Amino acid sequence: MAFIKLFVFGFIFLSVIYLSISVYSRSVRREKLEKRWDANPPEAADAEGRDTYIAEGMAEYHSGLRRKLIALVYVVPTLVIAVILYITNAN
Amino acid sequence: MRYIRMTFRLLLVVIVFGFFHYVLPQHDIAKVTGTSIIPTDLGGLNSIFYAQTDSGNATLPTRSLRLINTSKQNTFLLGFIKRDSESIMVYRNEDTGWIWPPYFKFDSSDLQATADANVSTADNARWVVITHYGWRNRFFTIYPNAIGIRPVSGPDVRIIPWFNIFFFIFLGVAWLFLRAMWAQFRERSVDPMLDSAGNKYDEVSAGVAERQGRLRRWLGSWQKK
């Protein structure tokens, strides 16, 4: 059935987008943490301190709101489809 | 070589433009002069320009096609500049269903009824805006697919293509985002990998050169001075 086809392929397509965006977002966040540390490293800083600083920042990112917002990748197209469906078929 | 590249690019532009011109919604100001239903056998050439039977029905090779006969206002430049003339235009009226193009249209029968309710006569012109996608081509027997019909007061209404405006803005943003993602991926993943591969290559070739040097010196020691 056509609806199931749309659902399955749409889900696969959106999952690819979701994964790419989450990888990108994580990468940007890590780079930002690295640069922030390197620009102004505290006294007596070592490589281990840098690693823990970045790991803490990433843990904060993982529990934060920004990461959850990526799930909008699934929500927005569904809403758009619903709106188009309504506008096209409502009299 | 330059001409080949230019031709290729031009072809790409034409294909992309044609794709969007076919798929995106456009608005025609027209007078409906009648509707008709004709049995149709789609050929191999024109079948890709048709959507599907009514979405609840089985797909058979022969099917009835709803047509809306109109007299539409001519325009220049994708409808942005109006002209003072009219020409005949025939629209088909098919469900697009769930798949392609994504108009999610299931109300073909209702649309046909709307068209019938707004038929113009010689004395009483009733203007409508017909939202549609697709092309009319007499040689392939293809028609644009009407999506919606809206009665308007006269032929001078101003139509703003909101959907297309937002669509192209979205496309631009998506393009910039994709470029940023690619740049980040290169900077963080590809370049370090290439660097380390390059270093490895340098190390290996330095080792090879060293060994070759030793061999050559050893061979040299056998030669007469």
C-alpha cells in the first residue's frame, strides 16, 4: 500500500538526515569545547585536564535540550504533510 | 573541453529548472467552460506524466480521466506578467495519493464538482484561480493536474506564490546547511585521516630510501675506485 511505502521510505530518509545532523552537531560542539580550552587553558593544565573538560562538556550536551531538538527532523515533515493534506483536500 | 563542461552545466540547469517547473504549484486565472471524462489508455511515453487512479481503486490499464476545460489568461514569465489574451487550456484532475508529487490529493471528485459549480457561460464569466502542476503537451497527450479551484471576483487578482517563496528559501537554507556539514566533516574527519596517511607514506618512503641507500653503498663498495 502506498501509505506504508511513504511511511517506510520517509522514515529511512529522515533517519539518514537525523543521523547526519546529530553527528554534525556533536562535532561542532566538540570543536567549540576544544577551542575554548585551547584559547584560555588554566594554569598547570595537562592533556588529561583537557580531555576531562571536553568529556564533561559533551556529557552536558548529551543531556541538554539542543540534542533533543534534532528530533524535530521527524516532527516537522509530518506536520508539513498533515498541513498539505488538509489544504489540498479541504473544501 | 570547456564547451563540453559548459554544455553539461547548461543541461543540468535545464533539467533542474524543468523539474521544478513541472512539480511546483502554479496558479492560472481561468474560466471553466466545461468538464469531461474520457477513457484513457496510457502509453509508455506519457504514463510517467500521469499520477494514478483514484487512490482507493485498483490500477487497471484503461481508466477514466477527468478533464477540466478552460479558457485561461495568458501570461509572460511564469505567470508574473499578465497579458490581455486568453487561450484554451485543459487540465486533468487526478489523485496524486501518498506518493508523487507530494500534493496528497485525494479529492478529485470534489474538485470536479467545484469545477462544475463554477462553469462560465457566454454572458456570465466566472473567473477562478486554478492551482496546478505539470505541463500541457499535445504531442505526448499530457495535461497539467489541477490541485485546487478557487472562485475570484475578476481576472485582475494578484496572486502571491507563498508556497514557492518558502520552498526556495528552505532549499537555500538546506543547501547552506549541507555545505557547512560537509566542511565540518572534511575538517574534522577527512583531513586528519589524510594527514596521518600522508605522514605514514612519508615515513615508509623515507625508510625505503634509507634501505636503498644502504644497498647502493654496499654495491658501490664492490666497484673499483
